Amino acid sequence: MVIVCESKTGFTMKYANMLSQKTGLKVFTTREPDKVWSDEEVIFLGWMKAGMIQGLRKLKKHKVIAVCATGIGLKAEPDNETAMKL
Ligand SMILES: Cc1cc2nc3c(=O)[nH]c(=O)nc-3n(C[C@H](O)[C@H](O)[C@H](O)COP(=O)(O)O)c2cc1C
């Protein structure tokens, strides 16, 4: 299992690195998808932009088992399913 992260200004990457330190899992960015085996379980961290989780689409062919998004909203808008739409 690995962590894959998409971050623009660095906050999400900070959280990914904190999770990595706690779990011992390696962190990759969405710029290096080839470094992650397609059958490897992925915990994805991305940032919210206009109600959508950025970067998740880049992992369409990967085995994403958990998704976490950072943002300034109190909840994922408009809803979790739409925010995670690939
Ligand atoms: C253009 C733009 C659009 C954003 N849209 C949303 C949004 O729809 N919902 C939300 O909760 N946060 C939104 N945010 C806030 C970012 O998701 C938040 O600052 C995030 O932590 C940035 O992560 P990063 O530092 O890893 O790039 C937006 C930020 C920007 C710059």
C-alpha cells in the first residue's frame, strides 16, 4: 500500500507526509503514476477545487481504496460522490 498525493500549494503534501510518518507508507505524487503498480492499494490525498478533488482522475487505472481531500469548505460540496467523480 502507498500514499499518492496531488497538492498545489503544499498543504495536502504536508498531510500526506504526516500520514507517511505515522504509517511507514511511501508517498508518491500524481506526477509519477508509473512508480505505483496498478494492483497496489492506494490511499489518495488531493485538494478541492470548485467542488472536485484534484488529481483523483489521474489514478483511474489504480486501486484507490481511500480518498481524502483538503479544502476550505465545511464539507465536500456538492456531495462526496460528485466530488470524487472520475
Ligand atoms: C481556485 C481554487 C478553488 C478552490 N475550490 C475549493 C472548493 O471548491 N472547496 C473547498 O473546500 N476548497 C476549495 N479551495 C481551497 C483549497 O482546496 C485548499 O486551499 C487546499 O488546502 C489547497 O491544497 P494544497 O495546498 O495541497 O494545494 C480552492 C482553492 C483554489 C485556489
